[in-house]
Amino acid sequence: MKTAFKIFLAVIGLLLIAAGLMCIASPVGAVSTVATIIGLVLLVTGIVTAIFYFVFGGFLLFAFPVLLNAIADILFGALFLQHPDGTSRVLTVLYGLLLILGGLTLVLIGFLARRFVENKGVFAGVLIAGAAFVVLGIVALSSDVAGAFLIAVPVGLALLAMGAGYLALDVHLIKAQKAGAQPRYFKDVDE
């Protein structure tokens, strides 16, 4: 096993853990950073789409929508980059609305499926989960900090878990190499 690969796994694991800790420590900053990253992605995508239009537009059947898409991406990207705090508020509002809609959908599914479910505990569980989503959505809409917390903390926990996974894989590969075992990536055909 190459040393560079082991170092790569360790660095990626540590960076993911650091990003997870930063998300949990500063939820509002994390959401603002996400808004900035979205702005950069939109801006780059818009520029690349515009270049694509100007190079290949003559060959496209519907070239004008491609140009409109490029302009919209560039404008929204610039907007996100100019006002990351405002767009992070938009993200939290959309997330809150998504939670409310998801919760209402669960409640509706629970009521529609109650006749087909023999175990009433399942019905109650779906209703409780739906109500919890609705409450969390309302909390996300009520406060910027609460909305940022509801976005950043689960993302931070996921990043921590991913980083720990990379580090665990690195440790396992190092131990296996020290023991003289060759790492196997594919099953043998005969097994």
C-alpha cells in the first residue's frame, strides 16, 4: 500500500472531522458558507454554460434556453456571493418549508394507510414523525439561528461520521499491511 494513499485517507478524515466540528460549533456560519459555495458553483456553472452556448450554440436545436440558463446561473451566483447571509436565510426558510411539507405528507400518508396497517403502532409512529417534522419546520421558520442549527448540526454529525470512517479505514489498512496481508478489493470468482 502506498504511503501517499494512507496519508490521503488520514488527511481527508481529519478535514471531514474539522468541517463537522465547525458546522456544529457555528451553525449560522456554516449555512452562510454553504450559501457562498452555492454562489460559486452557480457562477462557474453559468460561465461554463455561456461558453458552451457561444461555442456550440449554432449546433443546438434550442440554443436560447441554454443562454437563459447561463444568464440566470450567473445572476443567482453573483447574488449568493454578494449576500451570503441573506441567501442563507432563504435556505433556512426553504428548509423549514420542506420540513413542514414532509411532515404534512407523512401525516396524510398515515391517515390514508391506516386502514391497511394492522399494527396501530406503525400508524401512531408515522403520525408522530409527521408532527415532529411539522414542529421542526415551524421552529426553523421562526428563527434564523434555529433554522441554521437544524441544517448545520445534522450535516456536522454526518461529516464527523464520514471522517471517523476514513480514519478507521486508514488504521485498518495500516494494520493489515503490517500483518503482511494484501488488501482485497474484489471477491475471487470462485468464492
